[in-house]
Amino acid sequence: MKKLPRTVAIIVIIAATFLGYWPALRNGFVWDDTALCFRDPLIRSWILIPEGFRHFLFLDATASDFYRPLQRLTFTADYQLYSFAQPWGWHLTSILMHAAAAVALWFFVRKLSASLPAKALAHEGSDWLALGVAVVWAVHPLHTSAVTYIAGRADPLAALCGFSGLALGLASLEKGRRRWLPALGAAWCFFGALLAKEAGVFALLIWFLILAWRREPGRVFVKWVALAVLVLGSYAALRFTAAKTSPPPPPATPLAVRPILVARAAAEYASLLVAPLRLHMERDVSTRPQDSVDATLRNARLREFQTLAGALLLLGLLAWGQRGRRLDPLIPLALGAFLVAYLPISNVLSLNATAAEHWLYVPSAFLFLAAARTLAHSRLPRGPVLAVLAVWTLLLGARTFLRQADWRDQRTFIEHTIADGGDSPRMRMNLGNVESAAGHHELAVRHYREALRGSPEQSIIWLGYANVLLHAGNFTGAREALGQAEKSRRLAGECRRTLAAIIHLESGADSGNILRDALALDPDNWSIRKQYIEYLIGRDEEEAMRELRDQLRGDGFRNESWKLMGRLAESINRPDLAIGSYREALARDVHDEETRARIRQLAATAEPKNQPPGARR
């Protein structure tokens, strides 16, 4: 078979990626993009990059366990280049990251194949096989929730770093004088994979699996253990010293139930890998009550069949590994790497969902590699097999192309998710928020009632329902809903803030004391603190100054806090302090044109006063 030029392979992979994903350039921000982009103060200036490494994600939005500073760093770059006015630029970065990860996968598979004995299909056609794996992985529509979705960028970043690290690690085992250089590069990539996403540890684990598979001598293992300790120690030093607000732990899944969920998830993922038709980001393979008794029974029967199918698939995976050992040593390695990446999301552990499409982003690459190596050894006629694979790949690419429209905007994303089977209380709640923001209060109330019917125990939905009723002018209903939300101690501060809004809008009464109580209940909530300071400006400047100075001493990275100081300085007739504060604000948000204009206005006003009397005309 003709040798595949490296440049041609890279161009094909990038072209295939862009052919599938270019419609995403027309999309906006959806779902958690609001929290990770709009509401994160640490992405708005280069000077805040060090601070970004000292905080978990979802700062000023919600509690989280996600320490992903590399993802935040790419958002910082996007904001400097495109601001929020050009979402196409953010999507372009995500597509480029995915294409780069696919290219890195090709290099890794190519290196791995070259390390095999010549008789094991190491060289003949291995570059083309690696290209097929990379292209199928690049265009598979299951990955749209990691690529089209800006907030999902952690997956392409972790994959890019992980695959690059594995390729560099293999290069470090080749003969040569400077083997330490790719080894150092691999260690940095493994570190980057961890900083991109917690699951990025897959790369380091798979690397040790490869070392064992290659039967490397003990001195090689010792070297890599030392590097791994350095990587993990550095990561732990950053992660465990970063500021975070821990979310409540997910409900523990009983041990007896976990094997059932493992089987169901395997069947769910297998169907999506082969025929990704009805896609929606988060999925549920548990048996939950449905809208009616008949629907509940139908769902239970479906889950029973899914459990059986999943169990058979897992047994088939074991048989595949056993047979693969006789065919090609790379097959069991690829399946082992798949299991390393897949087990943490297989429902062996309790997670915040039972299945999610983007979780299969990295594991699927190793599964495709195992399948490609198996087909390469099959006795099936090569021509028809390649034709079927080519048609399947084209269909995958077409499905990815069409899938981009589902992410056009927040309303489209939620409505299409519900229509494709992803209806859930969380989806209904967010659709209710969209309708409320559009002034469609009756629709908003209807969606919230649907959400509460599915999860009446979730206080966060009751709190959102209270705010929707408040905006609709139903103060009595808002108070009743708020009473349900107040059962959660974690929402105590937010509940008091909503109560303050109800009292103010219902009677016009001063609600400052209630806002103060809200802040005392949730002192780390910047949104409540900001509202309280805004309330104080013009009423109690001394108290406002104390609050702001305390805030700036502790968390001086927010553009909004410096703007509040500027407003306060103006209210007490301190233009010098106002200009200085606004300049600090501008340094923390390079696209804050409103503050830039205000500085010019204040400077122009103050300039004549500073001129000597004879200079005025």
C-alpha cells in the first residue's frame, strides 16, 4: 500500500472536522456557557490569568468540583480576541481544539502501530488505518456536546494534551541522544491534560499501561514514576490550594444497583456509537416514574431489555479482548485503554448523571482503534468492508453537520433537547427561565410546574419558580414557592434576597435589612453582596465604603467591584478616587467600553479645574 504523506493526513483530518462543524460558527452561547463565560470575572483580562489558577470553575455562578484552569485560559484568550459580541470566534477555537486533538490521535496511533513487530501489521497500511480512526473520531456526532458546546471545551483540551503526551512518550522510547526532550514534553502534556479536566488523568494511566504492554525495563518505569509523582504533586498543589465552594455530593447509588446501571449505560453508549440519531447531552438510564402508569411500565420494560443487552455487550467485550490477543497485540491494549478511560464514567462510581454523551469523547477513540485493528485482520472482503465504512463515516459527518443547528441559541437547544427525548426537570426549569426573560409569564409558569411535577423535592426549582411568579406579579404564589425553597439551607441567602424583592415590589417598603440578612447567610455570594452595596450607595456611604474595601482586599479581581467603588466615589464627590477606581476596573475587563467612556468624561470634567486661572479662555 502506498505510503501516506504526513501533510496529507493532517489536511484530511482538519478538513473533515471543519466540514462537519463549520455550521457551529453561526451559533451563540447556550446552557452553561452563561456561567463559564458571561459570569466568570477571571477571563476578562490577561492580568487575571494567575488568579484563574486559584479558583475552581463556575465562580460567581454555582458550587462546583471542577478545577480546570486550562479551559479558563482558553476562554481568556477568546474574550480578548472576540469579546462576547462574536461567539463565532469562541466556536472556532473549540473546533480548532477538536481538530488538533484528532491530529494528535493520528500521531499517537501511528507511533503505537510502528512500535509493533513487522508481522503484526505494524507498517503496511498502519498510517491509513490511523487516519481512518482519527477521521471517524473527528466527525462522530456523539462528540458535538464537547465541541459545539463551548462549555464542553475541557474534553477536547484534555484529549489534545493526553494524545500528544502519549505520542511524545512513545517518541521518548525510541533510540536517540535527546530522548529526554520528548519525555519532558510528554510530562508537560500529561500535566496539561489534568489542568484541562479531572478525567485527563486517563493519559498518565494509559501511558503506564503502554509501558507494561511493551515490557519496558525497570529503569524506564522508575523514570516515569518519578515524572508522574512530579506531575501529580504539582497538580495537587494547585488544586488543593484553590478557592472553591463544594456542591452537595450526588445521591449515593446503592451497590446492588450499580451493576444494572453499568449494563444499561453500556447498551446506551453502544447504540449511540453505531447509530447516533436522537442526541441530547445528558441521559438517564435509571428507572424513574413517568407521566403516566403506561409510560412508566413501558420505560421499565425498555430498561430491562437494555440491562440484558448491556450485559451481553460487556461479555462480548471480554471475548473480543481474548480473541484479539491471538490476532494482534494492539487490540487488547486498545481495549484496556478504553476501559481505563471508560470505567470512571460507567456508573461504577456515583456521578451527577447516569450517562452523558460527552463522557465518551476520549474512551471512544480507543474503542475505534480496537475495532479498526480487528477489521484489518478479518477475513471479510476488503472492498465491501471499506465501502460500508466509508458510507457510515459520511453518514456520521452528515449527522454532525445537521446537529449543529440544535445548538443555535438557548431556546433552540432546550426545545430540541426535549423533542429528542431529553426532557427533564432541569430542562423545563431552564426553558421556563427563557420564557420568563421573554415576558411569556404563563408559559414560564407552565414549564416550572412540569419541572416540579418531575422533581418536587428540588429546592432550586422552587426558588426559580418563586422568581418567575415574582416577575409575573403573583406575589402570593411567589411567597408560597419561596416557603418550599427555604427548606434548603444552602439556598438560605438566595431565598432572603428573593424575599427582599417580593417585599419591595409588592409594597415599596425598604428591604435593606433583609438584604443584609441574605449576605450574612451567604457571605461568599458576590451577586448578593453586589446588590447590597448598590442598595447602600446613596443611603449609607460609610457602610458601602467598608463593604467595598473589605471586598477589594479579599477579592480585588472583579471588574464590577471596582466599578462600584467608582460609583461610590462619584456619589461622595471624589473624582480622583472615581477615575482611579474606574481605571482598575478597566484593567480587569479589556472590553468594558462603558467604563472607558466614563473615565474620559470624568477626566474632561476635572481638567479645567486643574488648569491655572490664566489658562482658561
